[in-house]
Amino acid sequence: MAGDIPKMTRLMKLVAMLRKNSYPNHRKLERALKNLDLTNTYSISQKTIQRDVQYLRDIYGAPIAFDNGMRGYYLTDKNWKFEIPQLEGDEMRAVTLGARLAETIMPEPVASEIQSAAETLLCDNPSGMDANAALIALVAQGARIPVKPEIFREVFEAWQTRRGLSVKYQKGMTGAVMDYVLEPQVLSFYDGLWYVKAIIVSCDRETQPERTIRTLALNRFKTAAIYPGRFESDPRLIEEVNEGKLFNFPTIDEVVLRFTDYAIPYARENYDPSLIEEQKDGSLLVTIYDAIDFKIANLVLNEGGAVQVVSPPELVKKVVEQAERVIKANRPDTPDKPNRQIVKTGSYENLMTYRKAQIIYDATALFCRRFLHKGDRTIDQMVQAARSGKQNIVEGAKASGVSSETELKLTGVARASLEELLEDYKDYLRTHDLPLWTKNDKAALAIRRLGRKQDESYETYRGYFESRSDGTFANIMICLICQCDYLLDRQIESQERDFVKNGGIRERMLQARLAERGREWENRPDRPDK
């Protein structure tokens, strides 16, 4: 029976893709299955999927045909039933909700395995995927702002039973509290917050003359109570949320971005290959359709020059304007800020390099406890190198207001300490005959994706650190140190430019004193030239 499991996994995934009109072929199916397994266990040939399709035809009577234009398989009869164990309505909801919650709470590959299992059960139950499409819109990523349990209970029951809601809602911009009667069409958990996409029936007891749709954050609900009467679901709103359109943001028909340097893996991981065009200089041109403009602008600014907008021109202008506002707001010598010579230092806790170095230090201490023998001199060396990397970032940030030169030196020491630690982990792998992940290894790419999270912390990796083998642990640490080294290199380059442009504290103090003398001379009433 064990030998049938991979085949059944393929069949379940294949049926799920057919149900979604994904036009699966052997490459698409292989890619979908590889996403479930960081070890690259799955390898599928064209003959394999042909045999699977024929198996479904022969055993289950599947009406499957091949579309030459889409280069994939599809169902000629959408009502075809794949006979697998059936679920009742409540069980269906539990399976779907559990899968969506686990999808982002659980680390890979567990999250993908749970999602695959859910697809297996849901791919052809009597109520089917379509009847539970509203549940598919639930995307859980961990609540950042809690919702009162009694409010959530009312909202959830109203959404589930298709009944209206009477709520008091506090607007985010003005703080004004509005009385809404609404139809909760879709309940969604997006980017750490609960939202409801609703049709507004009345606002402050005045009936809306036209159909008004709003997406409201549940944490801003002051009260919520089920309202008499029921409503019909709007499949279009459910479909919009399933397509990632929870909010009605303005979109741009077509955007072309150029990805260079360290942003190239991000492009390959996040965009369909058909949208990517490789250039002779190694960069990638990516065409994005129906793009949300502010998300594209944020991507370009966050990647620090590794992503450029090629078209349209109006988006280029918008990104430049945003960059100029950021620069102006963060310069110490802008007109609305006093030009202090000893500038106020920023919090080192906000530095990406510090946060990542803190993870490296805590994880190194655990690595030594788990895998190195007590009394081994390597323990002190590795822990001290990790601590030096973290502490010198702190000291450099604190010294930045007084001495740019000292800040630059201490950041350099942090970089050197982490380089020493990197070699220690590589030495461990080599001396224990353990493989070193390549830059584009599947597992390495997965760790790098985790490293891009805004709220990255030790908790992001705790499950890996506490359960993985020494080889996997060491490779994860190598990935994290390389990321931190890269960020420190950029930090040092920025500090060097600032030092060349603005000089050290002595130069600034001299310039300030000369300027003050000049002002005193200008204001003297007994000046000979007056």
C-alpha cells in the first residue's frame, strides 16, 4: 500500500488542478508536487502524467481531453464525479477552514501537505469546491490586532448563515463612529487582520441609494449584532476575494519591471515563467498584468535599487516622487528639522541587520548546546563571534551621532565577526561530511523567502532550529549569515557615502562654528562696511 501513496498524491493533485481549470501538464504537476517537498522527491515525466490520465479515464471514467492551445489537460464534463470518501457540510467547512489556517501558520513543507490533503478531500464532494468558495477566501496569516471574541462570534455566524449585521464601525482616518447595516458577503483573514467584504444596506440609518461595497476591518468594530432577515450570496464578490482582490485598489493594466542582482531569485520564485524575459546582461524583465500600483511602488522601494520600473512612465514618476519624500523626511538637515551637529541616533532595534544578527546569536547558542560537546573550544569561538556581530551593530548605531568614523569601523567589525562565524559553520559541514546547500537549492530558497518577512524573528525559525538535524541547522545558519552579510555590506556603503559627503564630527563642528561667526559678523552694528 505504501507504494501507492505517491501515485494517489499525484492523482489527487491532478484532479484538483483539473477542477480549477489550471490545464495541468507534466511540468505544472511536477512543480505543484515539488512545492510540497523541499527534498525534491518528486520527478514526473510526460509519460507518467499520460499514464495517470489514462488511469483516471479507465478506472474512474474521467472525461479528460488535451487542449493544444493551452498545452494542458481539461475536463470536458464539469459534472464528472471522482469517487472518494464524502464529507458532510460541517466537515467540509472544518477541512477547508483548517487547511487555510494551517497554510500560513505552519512551516513548509507541513503547510503544503495539509493543503494538498484538503484538496484531496474537497476535489469532488457533493457540495464541491464551488459551494464552499467563500471559505476558500479565508487566508490566515496570524492576527496582528485582536478582535473581541463576542464581536467575531456575531460576524462569523452572520456570514455563515447569510444574515445581516448591525454594527458600529470606527473609521481609521477620522476616528468617527458610523452605524452600518450590512450584508457580510466574504470573511477574510488577510495580512494579519480580519476583514469582511460587505454590501452596505444603510449608513447612519439612511438607506444607501446605490449598491455600496466596503471592506471593513473587524478590529474597528465597536459592536456587532445579527440583523433580522437573510441575503443572497454574491458569487462575484467571493470570486474577487479568491483572486486576491479583497480591496478595490486602482490597478494598472500592464507594468514591466527589471529585476537585477539579488532580486532575480525573488522574480523567479514569485512570477510565472511565461511573464519573465531573460536579458543578455543577466537581468529579468517581468510583465505584470492588472498590477496594484502602490504594491509595485513598495516593491521597488523595498528592494533598494535592484528592481526598476521600465513602464509605464506615470508609475516611474510616482516611484521617484515617493523616494524623494522618503529622502526628505529622513535627512537631518531638512528645513523643518534643526541642523544639529551631533545628530540624534536612531534605534538600533529598527535595523534589519541587528534583528537578523540577534537571530543568528540566539540560534548559534542553541546549535552549540545541541551539537557540540561540552568543553569544546569551538563553542566559545562561535558564540563570541555571533555576539560580536550583534553587539558591534548596537555600538555602531549608538556612536553614529557623534562619530561617523567610529560607526563605520564598528559596523566593519560586525561584518568581520559574522564572516568568521560563517566559516565555522562551513567547517562543521566539511568535517562531518555533510552537504552544503547551493545558492539555488530548494531548501535554501525556502529559507531566503522566510528571511524577507517584515516580522522576521527567532520565532520564524524556531521549529527548524529545535527539530532539524545538524546539517540542516548549519545550512540554515549559513543562509541567515549570508543575508546579514549582504545587508551589512549595504549599510557600510551607505555609511561611507555619508562620511564622504558630510565628513566627521570635527569637520561639521568647524563648519558650524565658522557659520556662526559669519552670522555674528553680519549682525554687528559697528561693522565698518555698514
